[in-house]
Amino acid sequence: MFRSDKRNDRAVAAISTLIAAGTTIRGDVHFTGGLHLEGVVEGSIAAEGADAVLTLSEKGRVVGEVRVSNAVVNGTVNGDIFAAERLELAGNARVSGNVHYKVLEMAAGAQVNGKMQHQADAPRQLPSPTIADIDADDVEAAHA
């Protein structure tokens, strides 16, 4: 009755594209919405839109770079992964490449052979100094 479902908090897009088991695509894949991959992609995968989600099943495989906002990986990726928002590595995930993420959830059994790098938000620009912030010594040093 008062049960909380963790999946309600996640960014979830409806699956609009399916690459089924037994299918191999040689070339790059660009998508919006949700992509469920059970087959093989030999090329890069790129998502357009902040709500895009890649779901890689246990049977799925990618040989190339993955650039998405959100991803759930339970298969094999031979290449770097760039997840702008959220990356979930399920228990059968096998990644041979570097992983760049903002938020990471990694289950027991998932394997990454590469660097794990957190991508923080872009640093804010510092305000320009005002006249009051400049010392007379700084002015003299600049003219010397």
C-alpha cells in the first residue's frame, strides 16, 4: 500500500525502437526516446534529447562508443560510454572501455575494464573583478 517503487524516480522514456536478438547493425545509430537493444551494433550509438534512454539487454552487444543521456547496461560494450545524466550497470554488464557518468548505479557482478570518471556539472564562470578588487600594487606590477 505504501510501497515506494524506485523506478518511478528514474528518467524513463517509452521504448520507441527495438533492435532484436539476431540482428546486427554495422554503422552508427542515432535515436530519440527509448532504444532497447538485444542485438549487436558495430558502430557508435548516440542519443538526441535529455530524456533519451538506452537499454542494453543481457544478450545485447555494442562495439563502439556510446553517448547517451541515460542508460541501463546489462550486456557487453566494447568502447567508451558517456552518460550525461544517469548510468546503471546491471549485474551482467561487461564494459571494455572508459566510463564517463554523472550519476552511477553499479550492481554486484558488473565489470568495467577501463577508467571510471565522474562528470560534474560545468563549473560556473567567476565574475570579472571590479575596480574595488584591484590593488594599487597589481596596477604597478602590470605596468612594470
